[in-house]
Amino acid sequence: MSVALSLGLSTISLAQETKQEKPQVIEEVIVTASKYPQKQVQTGKVMTVISKEVLERSTGKSLTELLNQQVGITVIGSQNNLGTNQEIYMRGAATGYTLILLNGTPIYDPSNISNSFDLNLIPLDQVERIEILKGGHSTMYGSDALAGVINIITKKGGNTPIQGTASASVGTYDTFKINAGIGGQINKTNYSFQVSTIKSKGFSTANSKNNTTDFEKDGFSEGNFTGLIEHQLSDNLILKLTGSSNSYTTDLDAGAFTDDKDYTLNSSNLLYGTGLIYSFGKGKLNLNFTHNSTERIFVDDSTSVPKSAFSKYQKSSFIGNSDFVEAYSNINLSEKLDLLVGLENRWQNTAQNYLSVSAFGKYVSPPLTKDKTQTTMFSAYASFILKNVGIFGMEIGGRLNNHSVFGTNFTYSLNPYLLVNQKLKVFINYSSSFKAPSQYQLFSPYGTPELKPENGLNLELGTQIFSSDKKSNLRFVYFQRKVKDLIYFQSLNADPYGKYINLNQQNDSGLEIDGQLKVGDLTFSANYTFVDGSLSFKTQSGKDTTQFNLFRRPKNTFNANLNYQVFPEWNVQLSCRSVSVAESGVYDDKSVKLGGYTVLDFYQEFKANETLKFFFDLKNIGNVTYFDLPGYNTRGVNMMMGLSANF
């Protein structure tokens, strides 16, 4: 559950400059679009904001369950057993193409092949707000932001000297969750400390074919601690200290349709950071440092060995370390022009070991060490933000990167927009983006140090319409993404029997429609996403060809939510998610399709007073059976219920 870490300095500014009540969509203050607080009306970028109010009505959900309901996002694993690998596909893009920010700071796991961070490590109970930025944004955020950015903003201390929160809930699969926090403002110091835990007996991660085999339940247990301190050193200087320690243990199965009774994963994460915000004249200077360390240990013991298993015992460990330092400043050059300029440096390394015992004896893989896998990347970037020039606004920026292995590359972005009568926005986003090769792709036995980064070109065309009272809106976005120099695993007939190479081109496109209608105490929101994509490559005979390859990603996804405030104390909500048939690649020499499905959820909460709230969250009401991954179970009808208190 990795939570509060390296609070992005711009996030502090947001907390200081915005009010507690929820602003209207067009007036809402955001930080992710340009790294400093600005009204959403002042950008043509495609933003989705999950507000504090929505999060408070999502107490029974996980972070990825909530993300899975957002326009343009599919999270494979969000409906599987707790502890399942969470794979984010934004606008059909591959995993690892969505950059995760924690309070404005990039977080990675360099021990992962795709470099992606494990979202099982972030508890929703400790999140205050989520900002989702679509499109290619490497100019602002560097590597991995090919399809978009998700900024997870954690809870802060309040304005009183001391205030606390606590929640407890129970649910299906013998699930129990508890969270407690304390925070406040004492003189010039703001503080927040949170602890949480969740335990579940779960269900079998693997599906037994035709339900003929009694597979064991796979349990999950997790704990988290988070702390944050902000101190006003002077009228124009703020100091931050943040950190978190998080870990979980989960039972695993041996694979699709295959049970295993003694296969476990222990995953832990440690983050800490410090920062300064210096205010001067018409701008602010932000300094941040963050350290992030993850460790995953897989153990498959010998007390239960599936018939299909090659080894009797195996143990593997994966350690990833990353350090991040940045300095950036936003300067108000004039009433109509802002400048953002920044420098950053990233260090990453991994240490990996694998041991197995089989009928052939003991095998130990060549280890990867921190010294061997160390990389650095230095970046300098700048953006000009033109605003309020009649109905016209624009952002234009560029970023120069120097990587210790592949060398230098450059990205750019151009984002003009028109805002007519505060009711109609028309925008274009054209940008380049990139993803650096991971430590495993560079330095493993299959690694290739000569790899180039994957390079993307992104185009967005869209329009957004607002009602006169700004409570309702409707947005249409067409997107197109081309990624060249894809990093591809090539099988070989000789040792090491494979290597990573740059090959082919990925072409994706689609449409997003999302909106909200508010009438009195009734709020209706809905979104629809269409994605399509293909891989372009040359056959062995030299012929150019294309092939659909968006496996596990449905072409059509629809989400709807109807929320009604029955009384000031009583709120009810009905949600629907519907997805079309999806291709899932080849299993057992057969092409497998994942059937489409529609599920309904129901939520209600009752506030007994200003302190105490009761909630009940019922999901998959119809007990629909469906699969996001062949051979792995998803949740049937399930519920969470409990209470929360503010004091």
C-alpha cells in the first residue's frame, strides 16, 4: 500500500489556495496539467478528476476498482482476487505506458520488466483526490508517459490543532479492513499520520475448469503506515518531510486453471522524501527529493507440487530502487503568459535472484546486481502557457533527456484551444513521448544495452460543452497514438534463447465520450470508450503487414453512475459497467476470446450525524460470471459494509 510520499510541492500550493467546498468542473483547480495550480478552464489538456466526494462514496472499493470505472481506462486484475497483478491499459496502450505519480512525483518499480508500480500498494482509504491526464506527456513528466498520467494525491492534515478519522468494514470472502488517521495544524506545522490494514481469506485465484476441482482459497494480508509534516519556515518558505512503509502477503496459484497450496508473494515498499517551496515575486521555486524502494519475494514450496510444475521448489527475489531529484519553477510573466521551467535527475537499479530445484538438480540464475544495473537520466524542460487571449489559449513545450545508456532524445508538446463564452471548448493536442528501456531489458541475460527508447507520437482532437451553471458537461475526444521502436522479445535457438530488440510499430486510435448531468439532488454521469489498434511489422519474406494485438482490452467499454441525495443524511448510488468481447491471445494452441459482460453495483450511505457515517456497497448484483484473464476467477456478487467517523 504505498501511500504518502514525496508530496509534490505544487500539491501543497493547491491545498493552501483552494477551498474545502467542491468547485464546478470548469472552475476546478488542478495541478497535474502543468505542475502548478490552475483552473481546468485554463488548459486544453484532457483531464479527469476523481474528487474527494467521489472517493468518500467509494469506501468499499480498491484504488484499481475505482480507476477501472473511468473513461479510457481498463485495469485487468481489479475484479480478481486481492493481491492479483494490476495491469493498467489507458486508451488501449500497453502496461507500462501509463505513468503513476504520487503527489506529483513519478514512482516506479525498476525490478519490473515494464518498470510499472504495483497499485496493490496504495490504499484508497488514504487518497484524497486523483487527477488523470490523458495523452503523451513526456515533455512534462519524462519517461513512461506515452498514454497518460495518473496523479494520486494523498490526504493532508486539517486546519484545527487535532482531528482524527477512523473506519472499519467487513465483507464477502471474510474480508476485514480498518483505517485510522490523525492530523491537524499546530502553529506553523501541518501534520498527518495514517495507518491501515486489510485481511481477506479470498477465493481461488485460478479457475478450475468446469468447476470440477475444489481449489483452495488464496488469502491476502496487508499493512500500511504513512506520515507527512509540512512546516512554514518563513513567510515565503515551506519545508516538507514525508514517508511511508507498506507491505502485503498474498497466496498465489501456479497458473491458469492450476491450483497451488504453498506459493506466496511478499511485497514491500518504502518511500521517503523531503522538499522545499520558495515563493518569490510572481512565481514559486519547488525542490523535491524522493527515494523509492520495493522488494518482491516469491516462494513456491515443496509441500504441494502441481503435476504441471517443472520444479519442486523455487524462490525468486526482485529489488528495485529509484531516486528522484527535481527543481522547477512556475513564473507568471504577465497576466496572459506563464513559464514553467525545470531540471530533474533519476537514478534506477535492480537486484534479482532466482533459485529452483527440479529433477535435474539445483539451478541458480546469473544474478543481477545493483552496480551492474544502475542507470541515470538527466532532463531539462520548459513550457510556455498562453491564457486568456480572447477566446484563445495554448501551451507549447520541450524536454531534453540524457540517459546513461541510450544517450540523448527530445520530446515536445503543442496544445492550442478555444474557449467560447465559457460554454464551449475546442482543443488539439499534438505531442511526442517516450519510454526508456527497463533495467531488465537492458541488463538481464536477455538484455540488449544497445536498445533505443520506445518513441510515441500522440494526437488528440476534442470538444467539451458546459451548461450555463457549469454543473453539467459533455466531452468528445478522438485520439491517435503511434509508437515506433517497440521493445520486443525475440526467441532464439541458442543460448540465451532470446533477447530484447527494437522492432515494429504500434498504431492505436479511438474515441472517448464522457459527461455529467446534474438536476437538483440527482447526478448522472457516464462514459464510453472505443479503442482499436494493430502492430505493423515485416514478415520473414519482407512483406509489410498489420495484426490486431490489443489482447484483453475490449474495444467497447461503457460506464454509468446514477447518484441521488435522497435526504441530506442519505445517499444512494447505482453503477453499471459493460464491456464488449475481447481477444485474449492464444492458449493451449487455441485462440481465446473473453466474453462481454455487464455488471451492476449498488451503494448507499447514511450519516447519523456530523461525526458518524454507515455505508453498504453491493457489487456484481446479478452474480455475473466473467473473466478478464483466461483461467483466473473474478468476483461474484460481493459486498463491503461498515462505518467511518471523523472527530
